[in-house]
Amino acid sequence: MGQKSHPFGLRLGITETHRSRWYAPKALFGELLVEDEKIRKFLDNRLNRKPPYAAVAEILIERTREELKIIIRTARPGLVIGPKGAEVERMTQELQFMTGRKVNISIIEIKNPDMSAQLVAEAVAEQLKKSRGFRRTIKMRSEAVMQAGAQGCRVLISGRLGGAEMSRKVDVRHGSLPLSTLQANVEYGFAESHTPMGVIGVKVWIYKGEYSSAEQDETASKAAGGQARARGRR
């Protein structure tokens, strides 16, 4: 059996921040956890799986006693906000109805989508759905990531590639990718491509260099675990 660790889980609480930032007593914890998952699925279906495809990479959730705060990181903020904020107003009302809590939605723009592992994975999955050549697709996407300023990149696809009878794995690598170095800023993304031949999984790792103590995460907040930090050397 392979002894593999999840790239995000390995760094969680060390250099990566939690995606759900709240505290709850034991009796309430399970209910809020399920609610978080429902919110993420609702927003993913609404913004990523249906037109106009807003390219949402990450959904962060913070809670206080009075308010539920949702931070959406997207490459197309205009599509999430809608004309005169109509779309974000509609989403806020639907989430308030769904959760029974006061909801506040914040939107953060991803300046460089080619440096977001989740968005790269989604883009590759979309291309595979259109029956494009899989080798050419992953090669072009990984080269675009390196040109965007990454120090290393790996794209791995797995499934019935090219309609083959037997599933297999194909990957392409560029630069360095120190996966077991906790100080390394490695972003991981996963997406699925539902093709007529079956589901093809897409995994993307992007190495952006080492964390520095001077770095500030744009999604940092006063919430517990709301700020990524460099790991102190000993």
C-alpha cells in the first residue's frame, strides 16, 4: 500500500489555514460541519457547474454568534457579484433561507488564475470533457503555469484516457516540487472530468517557492487560523 499524505492536510495548521474558521460546543459541532458542506456544494453548483462559470477556487467560512461570513476566492468576481450586485444579493438571501442565519458574502479576486492549482485542475478537466488530446492538454497547461511564475508544477490525470479499455495514469512535471518540505508553498488542486467513457481524475501541484515570515495572506482575518504563516526554523 502507498503511504501517501494529503498535500493540504499535511500542512494544515503549520503553513496552511483552515477553510472553516469557527468554534462550536460538542453538541453543535456536527450540525455546523454538515451545514458548511451544504454551503460549499450549493455555491460550487451555482457558480462553477452552471453558466456563467465564475471560476471559484476556494470557499472559506467563518462564524460568529450573530453572523455567518463566507469568503469566495474567484478569478471572475464580476460574474459572482452580477449587475449592480444583484447576483450576490440573491445568493445571500438563498443562503439565509437555507441556514436560518445572517449571511455576509465577501469576494476576493484571484489576480493570476494560472497560479491557482484548483483553477488549473478545473481547466484541464473541462478540456478533457471536450475530447481534446490529453497529452497536449496537460503539457500546455503546465507550461502556462511555469510561465506565470511558478517554480515547479505537476499535472496528473488518471482514468480511461483516450477511451482506452484499461485505465492508466499520465503526468507531466516541470521544475522542482519539494512535497515533503513543510516550508515549501505547494498548492494542490483536484477536479473530475465526466466524459462519455467514464470519469477522469485531474490532480495539480504548483510550487510557488518557500514561505517567508513577511508574507501576508490576502484572506487573512482575525478569526482563529485565519492567517497562513511561515514555519519557524529550529
